[in-house]
Amino acid sequence: MMHLSHYSYSVNRAIWKITRNFHKTCQRLSKSKVVLGIETSCDDTGAAVVNTEGQILGEALNSQTKIHVEHGGINPSTAKSLHIEQIKNVVTTALHRAGTTLQDLDAIAVTTEPGLAPCLGIGLGYAKELVAESGLPMIPIHHMQAHALTARLLEHIEFPFLVLLISGGHSILTVAQDVDRFLLIGRGLDTSPGDCLEKVARCLNLKSLPECQNLSGGAAIEMLAKGGDPKRFAFNAAQNRVPSCDFSFSGVRTQAETHIQKEREQEGISGESVISTVGDLCASLQYAITFQICRRLQRAFSYCELQGLLPENSTLVVSGGVASNQYIRQCLQQVCQMNSSRLVCPPPKLCTDNGVMIAWNGVEKLRIGRGVSSDPQSENYSPRSPIGEDVTEELFRLGLKIPRLKLEIQP
């Protein structure tokens, strides 16, 4: 009997533990809020469901890259049409993969700025339909702020921290002071690094190479640069001599395109043929772009130290499509080591546009109770919108000098 009594006690205690853990789980889940994020700022239709614990419950993405590559670049009208075709399916798929319905959500976050106007309008319009149907609150999202905060989904990063956003549409250096508070210390003055890479790739006819047919221009240049000499051609940017953190890649692009045309003439190339020095040119272009980015980052660290904007052991978050370039990442790591800073890069799939970053930014705003629209149906989109308070002129007037930089990384 004693053995049976002891057995019953053990079983009852095991059941009690299971019941207790179940109730704890239910309590935890009941406190968790769930946000749907919708992204259509450019050429990717993305949606994701993320909760306040940072769990990606479900996501879906329709990339238009292949279509735009075939047509030589992003056409806003084409991108808009593709968003219209895909948005319902993408959102439905994300909800299905998350095992949720509209009734299970706590809010809908949607990109409203900045981006291509026709594309922003599709995402915002669909979000308004869902909000009207469900009665859920809407959280308008700044696309670049979302990129800046994506790393906080994956790692513990406390404010403030430095952020470098480099993509096909932007080049930005900013200090993230809070979820909705940023200082702009460096901006793009003309073409972005991603656009520069895409345009030069087109000039090189890289899509005529079998190994590059399904790659973006930037990815193709990165791949071909691995077999090239980064010092073969000197593409110098006048902006490197300006004591600011602003970016300018138009000069580098013009020099590269001029060189390509001269070499095509010298080699008697016509049509879609590729110049013989394509690997060296890709490596040299990649180096020129990387060098400018690293110089700007050097000055950003100096400015932040002078103004006391960052803690002693700071963090640099690098995001945006160009941040997927491994050569650029390695060179940025070198600059971070020189400044006792930790480099954090989201995985490549979260560096490009996606619904996860929009949902997560919505979660961050929901947590602090700021940024929820008081009148969702009156919300509008803004194609151009600064990421935060602009201190670029103040930085320029300081005329900060920085030490020489020698990049040791090979493609």
C-alpha cells in the first residue's frame, strides 16, 4: 500500500507541475500582443506576423527583383501593378503560416514613408481595408526607422546606438536614441550605393553572363569582384575630402561608366558583350564605394564621441540591401574594431525589404504606447521623409579631421 501511495503522490505531483506550467504559459501568452506588418515601399511585397516577445509567427514575401532586372531597373508603374496582384495573397499567406486571423491580432503596422509613391499607396490602402474590416488600430511605419531597429528583434541592443543604412534607395548614418527618436548625421546627396552598383552593372551588361542572369546588379558585382584586383582602377570620390558624413556616389558611377565605354571602344566590343577586365572593374568599384562608406563611418564615430552621443562600448547596426555585401561588412568590422564598437548586422533576408521589420517596428511602438494612429482612414503616405532630426550641417561646420584609413580586406 505504501508503494501505491507513493506512486499516487508522484503522479499527482507530476500532474500538478504540468498544470502549473500550462497556466504559466497561458498567462504569458495572454500578455503577448501580435502585430501584422505590411511592406510595399518599393519592389517587394512583404507581410509578417510578430509578437511582443520577438517571435516571427509567420511571414511571406513576393520579390519583384527578377522582373525588374529583366527590364533594366525598377519601374514604379510596374512595381505598383505587381503589388496590386500580390498583396492579398502575401498577407493571407503570412496570417495562415502564423496560424492567426485578423481577430487574433492586436494591431496592423504598415509602411507609409519614405518610398515610391505608387507602391506606398497600395500597402496603405490595403491596410486601411483590413482596419475598417477588423476595427484594429493602425501603426504607420517609417521604412528606414524600421530597418534601423530590425537588429533589436534578434539581439539585445540598448539605446542609443549608431546605425548605417545602405540600400538601393538610401545611404544614411543616424543615431537611434529611442524607438521613435533619431539624429541624422549623414545622408545621401545624390545616387545611393545600391543604385550606383545597379547602374554600373547594367553598363557592364552583366545580365548577359549566365552566372549573373538571376542576380541583382549589386550581387553580380560582389560575385565578380572576388576574382578581381580592387586597386586596378582608381575611382575617386571628391566627397571623401569633405569633412562631413554625407555620401555621394554619382562621381564614382560616372568614372566607372566612362571607363567602361572607353574599354569597349578599345576592345571593339558591341552589343551585350562584356569587357575583359570586368572582374578588376567590379573589385575597384566595390572598393571605392566601401572606402567612402568607411570614411564616413570613421567621422561619425568621432562626432558621436565629441558630442557624447554613444556609450563607451557602442554598437553599430548596419542594415539595408547593400549591407548584405560581405566585403563591405568585413571592412566595416575593421572600422568598428578601431573604435571599440560592436558590429551587428541582421541576416541578409532581413537586410532587404520585408514584412518582419515593419511588424517588429509596430511591436516596438505598441510597447511604448506611441505611434498608433488616431484616425487610420485619414493617414497618408510620404515618398520623402527624413529619418529624424538633421544635424548634418552642425557636423560639417565642426570640420572634424580623421586619421588615414587603410582597408586590409580582400574581396
